[in-house]
Amino acid sequence: MKKVLVLTGLVLLLAGNSFSNSIKLDENISSLSSFIQNSYSKLQFEGKKPDFDIYKKGLIGYLNLKKQNRLSNSGLLTLIDFRLSSNKKRLWIIDLKQSKVIHHSLVAHGRNTGNEFATKFSNVPNSNSSSLGFYITGETYYGKHGLSLRLDGIEPGFNNNARERAVVMHGADYVDPSYTKSYGRIGRSFGCPSIPMKGHKEIIKKLANKSCMFIYYPDKNYLANSKLANEASAYDVLSQADFSL
């Protein structure tokens, strides 16, 4: 009889703990959702802001990486929305601490990722394709494209071969509206998120050394397996105390 009571007590205790954890998680989800909504509504920009869904995923990933002490204290989040035409400005650099977009520009995708629109992505060396997911910016260097920025892809299977593939941010003459007169779209890279030449040095210097970059496209495989963009996984490691930019 005593054994039964003890076992029953343990079951109730575990159930109680599970229920308590569930309530806490629900509270965190609600708090995080409110935090993100409020952050987005405060975002200052005279032009078109990034869509809320990419902002939400980008900020969740940023908060996770910040908690892991993998980012600098710059508060910068770069979003690239590859759902948009390459002829449209689809890169935003956001200063989260000041709640404002500080840069908005064109950005190229890889040759084998698509023509005007990006549709196919790869993490394979020599694929000449763009890779999805979260990156942490590395050091600057001077290469064949001048001042460039190393990128460390941190999502296994999606972009972790970025260094090996020499996927970097650099300026390029073909990332310009004038290029569309001949080709109907801006130029394409070998997989690099290349940006316009105008002001590229200042941008690269600003983003260097452990800022967060998120390249997004609603690829089913990526959304199902990303540990950073997947909201259910992200909520598990975030708490109210972690909402620090």
C-alpha cells in the first residue's frame, strides 16, 4: 500500500512539474510574441519595412544566438528576403538597439539559385548557389572583389559550408538597376550575398565581427529542420529574462 502511495505521489509530482513547465512555456511564448510585435511596431523606417514573418524569425534566431554569447554587442540584424525579385531591395540592416533600419539595398543570389527570383538553394561546394539560414559575420579581408566579409554559416546541412565555399559579402558592379536593362534582372554571384558597390566598404566594416545575418526563403526542409528559425525549438530555450538586444 505504501509503495502504491509513493508511486502515485511521484506520478502526481512529475505531472505537476510538467504542468508547471507547460504553463511557464506558454507564458514565455506569450511574452516573446508580445515582445516581437512591439519591437516590429517600433521599427523606424521611411521605406518598406521587412515583412513581419521574416523579422520575427530573424529576431528569434538573434535572441537565441545572443543568449549563447555568439554575437557581439552591436545589436545589428541583417535580413535578406529571397522571396522577393532580385530587382527589388531585399536586404535590410536593422539596428535593434535603436529600433530602426539603417540600410536597405539590393542583394544578389547565386547563379544556380534562379534568374530574377531565387528558388533553389544548396550547401554543396561548387554549386554556385545561395544558402539559407543564420550566419555570424566574421573578419574582413581584401580579395578579388576588394574589401569583403567572411561569413560563418551556423546551420548544419544548410549553410555550414560557407567558409569552405568562400561565400562572403562583397561589392559587385552587377548589383545595380542598370544591369536590368540588358538582362531583365541584376547580376548573380557564385552564391555570395553580394551588394551594390556604392557604400559597400562602410557596410562591410559595420557588419564585421559577429553580427547576425539571416537569409530567408520558405523552403519546407529548412523550416522543418532549422533549430534557430523554428519557433517551437526557439521558445524552449528562451525566457523573459533573455529578451535583451
